[in-house]
Amino acid sequence: MNSTEFRSVPPPRPETLSIVLPARDEAEGLKHLLPKLRHHFPEAEIVVVNDGSRDETLAIASALGAKVVSHPYSMGNGAAIKTGARHAAGDILVFMDADGQHDPADIASLLAKLAEGYEMVVGARQSNGHASLGRRSANYFYNKLASIMTGYHIEDLTSGFRAVRAGPFRKFLYLLPNGFSYPTTSTMAFFRSGYPVAYVPIRTGKRTQGGASKIKVVRDGLRFFIIILKIGALFSPMRLFLPISLFLWFGGLDVYIYNYITQGRFTNMSVFLLLSGLFTFLIGILSEQVSSLHYRGVEEDVPRSSRDR
């Protein structure tokens, strides 16, 4: 009778947490935020990315025990996020603002939702959490447009307060812009790549004294709009090209029918619109094939949470 040797399987290693704070001239905010973070999460790694600050951000973050990575000059919020993601050692990354708007106590809610099997959990600001009526209206428009482009309901496209699993997030670092629209890009990339995303309602507070919003509604709003179209076209091209091609084709057909009835001829405008619709459709098909390349390797990057279930 053959004996069978049973080997005990060691329990999975607990996931580690890194909290990443992009900071440019946020010395006042860090004075209050870092002690709160250390109180709530004493074992977490706190990474402050000093984005070319001119105040005491570097000195205060270092004195309060954070791991500090500095840019030689201001490279943008998105660049700071990418730097933080590269230097963070945790399996789970939490991104939040350093100006005091986000409550460290809400991190527990994000992590609890993440543990349910999601790869990204976003802190969705409530309607009174945005600074003004104009900004609330702009965010509503962006959320709706992004929902159409991705095919998923998006509650808060521009919230920078989120928890993600490090592996999937780092896959899309090359897509993230250096400016203020990293939340837009990362959210849409996760949705279109098949990573589950959830939202947790949060309340945002006022910025600490000296902290001012660096986002301009009109200037950065246009950038958000363009990025939504770019990422939508990158991950789901036919959602962009198919409606345009149908509009052009049916427009050409209408022009042809009208001119044939009224003038009895086939005009150059009809040809132009019909061919434009056809070429736009073909460009969409080609773009769909190119976009499939972005999914290469996704199945190989199986998150630990999926392996453990």
C-alpha cells in the first residue's frame, strides 16, 4: 500500500497597502492628513509624491514619516500618480488628494468593497461634494458621455479618491496623461478591459487653508471631453465610429432621394456622404482590430483575489 504524503498549504500572504498622495504645494494639508492616515492605517506605506513644490511639502512629509519621492519640477497630477504607483510596494494602492478634501476614514469602505472581488473602487462624490453648480453640471455630462462610450454606468468619472489592485493598474500607466485626467483614463481603461469597478459614496470636505483647486472648468473640461473620446475610441472604437458612419450614410441616402425626386439625378454630395459613411465604418472596423491588441496579456495578469477565490 503506497503511502501518501500530505503537505500543508501555507495560507495566502495578507495583502499590503500603499497610500499614494500626489502633492504640489500641499504643506498645510499634509500637516493634518498624514497623522490621520497613520492613526487609521499604522501598517500602511504612505508615499508622498512631491511634484516640484515650492513650499515645505518635502520637509513636512519627511518629518511625518512618509516615503517621499520628488519631481525636480512640476510634471502634473497624472505624472505624480504614475510615479507613486511605480514606487509603491503595496498589493493595493489607494490614491487620494493631499489637500484635506478626502476623509481617511473612508478608505476602510473602499477596501471593504475591493475585498468583494473588485479591481477598482472609486469614491463617488455626492451632489453637494462638487465645488459649484457649473462643475456639478460638467461632471454629470462627463459621466453620461463616458457611460455611453464604455457601456457601463459611471457614477463619478473624475474622482481622484480610489483604491485599486496594483497589478492591473500598472498595466495602464502608459495610457495615463500627465495632467489632471488620470481618473478618467484609468476608469474607462478598467471598464473596457473587463476589470470589475465599483463605487462607494463619499463626502468631500473643504480644502485646507492654502490649498486651491488647480483644475479649471473650461480648460480642463475640454481636455476631459477629448480624453473620453480618445479612450472610448481606443477601447471601443465602434461605439464612436458606427453612429458617425450611420449618420453620414443615411444623410447621403436622404440627399440622394430628395435630389432624385426633385431633380431626377444623383448629385456629388450624395456620393460624398455615402462614401464618407462607408470609409468611417471601415476605419471603425480597423480600429476595432487594433484595439484588441490592448487586451493581450490581460488574461495572464490574473489578480491574486481571483486566484484565491
